[in-house]
Amino acid sequence: MPSNRTARAYWRANLRLVALCLAIWFLVAFVCGILLADLLNEWTIGGYKLGFWFAQQGAIYVFILLIFFYSWRMNRLDRQFGVHEDDGAQD
């Protein structure tokens, strides 16, 4: 059982990670897909305007990447703070 100080540090690190992931997703989905769409539409990707691509596909791809990044980073945080689950090895 981690100490109260360790638990707070773990929770703070978790919240920072969540905030980072949400900020990246907001930047891609809202800023690139909506606010900067007209500016980004000057370029194309696969025959589609870049602003449209960010709004329709880019945000989804980034979200999927963020899921894997969050999982990987949380596993590292769990090990760092000593709250990781066992790898399934039972005696």
C-alpha cells in the first residue's frame, strides 16, 4: 500500500498525463479541424483538403494513438509508483 504522499504524487502524474492527452486531442480535433480549417485547406492529403481531413480522419487517428500512448505511459507510472499489476504469474 503506497503512502499518502506517494498516492498524491501518482494521482498528480496521472492527471498531468490525462490533461496532456486531452490538450493534444483538442488541438487536433477543434483547433486544426475547425478553427484553422480554412488555412489548412490550402493543402491536400490523399486528394482531400487538409482541414477536412483533420476534422474527419485526423482526430480519430490521433485519438487512437493517444489511447496507446496513455496505456504505455500509465504502465510506466504504475511501475514507477509501485502500483502495477502482476503479469499474471500465479504460484
